[in-house]
Amino acid sequence: MENILHYELNYRIKGEKLKRIINIDFVPNIRHKEARQIQELVFQVQAKWNNIKMLEQEIEDLKSDPESKKYMDAVDAYMVEIKSLEAEIKQIGADGIVERRVNLAIDILRDNGIKDGDEIMTFDFWDSCVEPKDINDFIDAAINKDLSKKKQGLK
């Protein structure tokens, strides 16, 4: 039995709230692989961000004795690590995570018969008219369309 997802995409053009129903009945394995790779990058960014926040808290905790050599050495070391983590996060962003996510959404649409001339088949549409959360929700819904509600943790 073929599962068909009837996805309601919310978007705005020049402030006007619009919706479009997109029918998804086919998501090849390669789209699942790309979605997993993108999700891994998102998890890496989140882990690095959490590490930065932990280091900033460590610096805050050390402020009880700001004149000590230990404080200055620790802060310097933490700041070096924070700068390194920030650079790694920027590199992940520079690797095109946003573009990869939009391209994945467009590829899923193409797989389901949406033609290239359609307004939703452009990077500009997804970048300018759709919220990032809605891009993620669309991809997640498409990737998970064949999972039963029970497997998805839904009742």
C-alpha cells in the first residue's frame, strides 16, 4: 500500500499568508541519506554550541577570584577553546547546510513530479518565503511518511 503525504506548506509572499498542499508519494533512499547527513551536521553544531555555553559558565564560575593566576590562565584557555568551537560552527555553516536543506526539499518535490518552472522549485522561494522551521518540518514529514504513527511515537 502506497502512503501519500498531503503536506500543507505555509509560506508568505510580500506579507501575504499563503498555503499550498503538496502531495508526496515517493522518497528515494538517497533523500533519506542526505537528510541523515544534514541532521548529523545539525547535531554537531548543537553539541559545539552546548560546549561553548558550558565553557562560558565555567568562566562565570571562576569569577569568584578574578585576580588569581589560575583564573587568568583558565579564562585564556577557555577563550581559545570557545574561539575554536565558533570557527568549527562557522565552517559547518560554510559547508552549505542551509543550501543543502533547501536543495533536499527541492529534490523531494522533483521526485514527486513538481516541475522546475514552479515557484516552489527555486532556492529564492524557500529562502525568502518559508520559515526555517517549516523547511525542516516538510523534510521530516516527507522522510518519515512511510513510518507508521506508532513507530513515529504518535498515537
